[in-house]
Amino acid sequence: MAAAAEVDGCLQSFELYEAESKFYILGTNTDKTLWRLLTIDRLEPSELHVDEDSTMHSQSDYPDLLKILDEDHKSTGGVKFVTNCFGIIGFIKFLGPYYMLIITEQRKIGDIFGHPVYQVTKTAMIELSNSKTRPKLTNSKDENRYRKLLQTIDLRKDFFFSHSYHIIRSIQKNFSDPQEGWELYDTMFVWNEFLTRGIRNILKTTLWTVALVYGFFKQDKLAICGKDIMLTLIARRSRHYAGTRYLKRGVNDEGRVANDVETEQIVYEDLPGPRQISSVVQNRGSIPLFWSQETSKLNLKPDIILHEKDKNYEATRLHFENLRKRYGKPIIILNLIKTREKRPREVILRREFDRAIKIINSGLPGEDHLRFLHWDLHKNSQSKSTNALQVLLKVAFEALNLTEFFYYQVSSDRRTESFLNLSATLKNGFGPHVCDDNNNRGTADYVDDLDDISQDDTCGSSDPGNGIAEDNSEVNGSNTQIKPPKFQKGVLRTNCIDCLDRTNVAQYAYGLAALGHQLHALGSLESPEVHIDAPLSRHLMHFYERMGDTLALQYGGSAAHNKIFSAKRGHLKFAIQSQEFFRTLQRYYSNAYMDAYKQAAINLFLGYFEPQVGKPALWEPESGDEHVLDDDTSKLMKRARSDGSILNNSKPSMSSKGPNGMLNSAFTGSKKEGQYPNWSSDSMHGMSSTSENSVLKLRYTSSASHVKHISCELDYCNGSGDSNFLDLDWLSASDNERSKAISTPDVNISTDNAVGDVSSGTMVSAINNPTFCYHFTSCPFSCVL
């Protein structure tokens, strides 16, 4: 029974075999002691027929099982080995047969509590039909065109997964609300939910598939005051309303926003036994209004179009209700877009967003009000009297005071499951290592142990006086201090226009504020505040800069504009301007010539457009898609033909209090971010295209007549209107005492490892990013352009 439970808990190594009428997949556990058999029919390739053998086969049964399968197909040539693989990504069908997508190579990029996290490095697409059942349609022009379209999604870039840890969810959710199997695939961060839906519906299990996360993963080991601390930064991109910058803007009817990304910062002691762990989550997402920008090959900054569609802000309300369900309350909105412009663009959304928030709050009880702050990061970053990062740190500390963060102490005398009353299914998250890779444990190649050179006066003492009360428990005659758990409640939601450049700076500030509190809770620092100029702050800046670059490439087509980060590191103004120029060109090229194909490929991958025989193709106007792929622009399409492409040969080789004690922030804006057209596909979310009469093009006007103005009966309308929780005079005070933190530890960091290395971008070489030094031995930020 124990053995059966183990193999049921996790299959992570597979062998694919082929016969004329069937495919066979043999799946096994880490130690290859138990095996399961999956059969895939090939006689009706236009239908998905899979069957799972309930028998558990031992290692000694394995050779005999292969012999039996070979005998069953002896008359048609027997069974042939195809390839080893590490899980099924899913099944997809265009106009002919089904195709199976599998992972043929993986690379370990980190681990969470000993559970390996992998990056996809090579995939294969296996056609289910054979030479006899393969229909003539397989080689048709449309079938091949769909294949090539899907080919633009390179699964080697920024897709990661874990066989034994639910990396699709935050640590707090894995602890407090354990889920398993089927439920997990319905979450917003599983990008292959559609591709796996068929096999999950048939088998009622997720043993054979992997849940792919699209975003960013980076992990390093820090030596702080004699302790090994693992720092992990994870960004999970939502599959809802997903797409590229100008083609996915604002909100849809279901309250889903574009560029919706959850960022989790995890800190824990790297110990073999009992340990302390901490996590904090923040969110970014497009301004939840119906707005768009038209694609332009002549204008780098197209006009913002505000759609007259949702006068009561129902979609906006749905969006914040969804956030409250996901994270609790308060919801803190940090809006970073511009408040003044000679030619109104961003200010249009600033005013409308402010109206929407106040109308929504007017219908909510005071304790449920959305907390907001409108703060023009672009203007303040250019002001010589304002230190933008220090102001953002003050905001971050106030937000963190409201939301708090997750903390838990795992002890040898109190098991995680019994303490939090978790179900046994959480064994794959934090309990016995059913599927962990014993060969990799303790010998990971992505972290290096470095000497501790941190300053003694900043380190936490062995006496755990870190502001968290302890429980004393007697275990086997020894007195062990156990700190009670802490839970994050609510979330900080940051936005600018694109939720890329300015948003990333603000998220770094929140991450830095949180990191001090996390390390203080772990007893590694005496103070919960880290100086903005400390080596630890610079290391964390490197993390967030890499994440920002990766997310910007995914959504905007270039690395992020890191003007504030570059200036903080002392780069020359000319070098910074040169970098910004190249990245602006890169975004322009990607938006003008590449994004339509990216969007179409995403629609196929996520199942928002399903080809059907006899129905208009995706590139035909009659398909109902607003942005059709015409033959002329198809010549500009960049096809991914590497081994990492999902289309291969059919037979592959083997988050402190301020004056008000509350924080409510909302940021919306972007530094000179290129703007791109909105491509709201009807086929994706059922949104009807807006007619010209229902679209208000706000170009030179300073107000929108279709929007109702807010009366000053609202309790905070008499003030500046920029915040309902924060004293703006205090925020703009020049002393900025909060950021003059006590802790300035010098920290050692390992060699770099991350999913989403910008050096692997796929833009044309003429506008490649300037080279950055990401690997270092002493100072990680000594590199120059």
C-alpha cells in the first residue's frame, strides 16, 4: 500500500514506445521501483482515446511487461522505443489528427524545500496517426500553417514546473488551503490547462501531466551572518486574458486584466532539518477599464482609446472581487501613471480609474474599501528634490504594515501537517519527499556556498527577539521555542500603463521592504529594515531587474526600461539613454511586426481559438477575430525551429506604520513605454467588438462626457483625491527617515540562475539589448554598458 501511495503521489520519468496501432507510455517514480502503463490509441487519431492500466508493476516486472507488449504487436512490427520524456504537456488538434506534446529534456533551476524545480529545455510534438490512418488533411496548407503558428511559442523560454511541489500556488496557499490534482489545473497560472483538459477528463487524474507555469524563476543562496538563506523570486503569469502589449489592454467582461502577474518572494533557512520559512506576494495588472491603443507603424505612442462600454464599472468591480477572493483584504492599489500631460494620454485613464475606485468604494462598507494611492513616478523620478526609490520604500512599508507577510517555523517536534491540520496530500508540498531527486539534493549546480562576510552588528542574535512571540514546548526533555505562524492578508496591486517598467521599480521597493521583515522574522537581522544602499539591496535589485526584463520581453517585446536602476548603480547618463533608445526600438519592432503572430499562437495554445473543419480559419476575416493574419505580414513572421520548439519532427531523438497607520496604493504608469494596439479577440473571451459610435477617442480633451462625475459626498473627495489612506505631505517629506534603515548586511550571493535570461531574447540582431554582466564573483553591480 505504501508503495502504491508513493507512485500515485508522483510520476516524473517516462518512456514512450510506439506500435502501429498504439502508443505506450511507461511512467515511474524517482527510484524506478514502480511502474504504471498508459495506452494511447492511434486507429482513430481525430479522437482522443487514452487508457490507464490500474496495475502497479515492480521493477522486476518491467522487462516482462515490455515483452508482452511486443508480442501483442508482433504481426505489425512489434513495439519500438521512441524517446525518454518527463511528462505530458498536453494534446492539441487543429483540422486533422491529435498531437501529443511532451517534455524530452529538463534542467534543474532550483528547489523549494528539497523539491526540484525544472525548466523545459526540449520538447517534441508527436502525431498520433500512423501511415495508414493519417488523413490527407494532415499535409494540407491550413494544417501546416496552424502548426507553424503554434511554433512561435518556444516552451524553452520562461516555462517551468515541479513534479513534487505545487509551484503554481504560493507557499501560504499550499499551507493553509491544500489542494491536489484536478483542482490545481483549474487555477489561473496553469498555462497548459486547455492542453491537458482532454486527458484529465478521461483519466480523472493528473499523474501523467505536468502543470506549466509561465513567468520567471530565480533562486540564489545568500550567506547572512553565518546562516545560509535561500532567496527565491517567482513570477506567475495568468493565462486569463493573456497576450501581447497592444493587443491585450485593460479588462474583459469577466474582470480579468491583461498582464496579470503574481510575484512571490520566498526566504527560508537552507537547513537539512527544522527551518523557518517566509513568503510575501504582490500583484501587477493592467488598469481594469475598457481601453485600448491602435497599432501604428508610424507612431511610437498611439492615442489611448477609452471605450464607452461599462459605465457602472461592473468589470472593474469583478476584478477587485476576484483579487479579494485570491488574497483577502485590504486590496491596496498603487497607481503610477502620469497626472499631468501637455497632450492627455495617461491622465485620461488616471481620472477614469480614480472615478471607478471611488464609485466602487461608495457601495462597500468602510473596512472593505479599496485603498489607493495615485503617485506620478515619471514626474517624481525626474525631480531633483525627490528620491523616488525612497518614497516608494515608505509606501511599501505602509503597505506591508497592512498586508503583513507569511511566516512559519517548521520544527522537528511539530509536524507541518498536524500543526496546520493539513491533508496528507500536502506531502508533495512540504512533507516526506516522495518525488524529490535524491541525487540533486544538497549538490545543486545553481547555487554556490560562499564565505559569510556580513557585519556582526546587523545580524540577529541567537535569542529570537524578532518581534514574533514564541510558544515554548517540551520535546524529549528539551525546551524548544516555537514562533506562531503569520499570514498575509490582502495584497499590494501595482500598475502603470504597461505594468512593466515603472511597476517593476515599485515592486522592487516592496520586495526590499518585505525582505528586511522576512530576514528579521528568521532572526537573521536585528532590524526589519535594510538600507537602500546595502549590498543586500543591490542583490535584490538584480533579482527584480532580471524579472522585469523577462516579463517585459514576454508582454512588450523588449527588456524593461531600467532607467532608475541604472542610475542607482551610477551608470553614465549617455549610456542609460542609449540603452533606453535601443529598447524602445526593440519594442516598436516587436509590436508592429511580431505581436499579431504571438497573440494568435497564444490563442491556439490556451484554447481560445479552436480550428474546425468547414469554419473560417484564424487568418480569415470571417473567423470573428479582430486582427487577422494576412499573407503579406506573414512573411515577417519569425519561426522558431530549434529543438525547444513544441513543433518538432514526429519522431524526436532520444510586503511599519506611517502617520495614518494605513496604506492604500494604486500605481498606473510607464516610463516612455511604447504603446501597442489592442487585439481583443472575440474568440478568446466572448467580447463583442466595439463599434465606432461606442468608442470615445480621447486625444486632446481633458474630460470624458460619457463618464459620470463623482459628487463630493464620498468621504475622501474633499482632499487631493490622490489617496484615501496615506498622508501625502508625509509621503513627500524630504527627510525620508524610513529608508535610512539600520541593517546594512554585506551578503554573499551565489552564481546566477534564472528562468527568463534576457540574453536569450529572440529579437533581430540589429536591435539586440546592450550586454549586461549577470555573472559575478565579488560585486554583482560593477558592470557597465
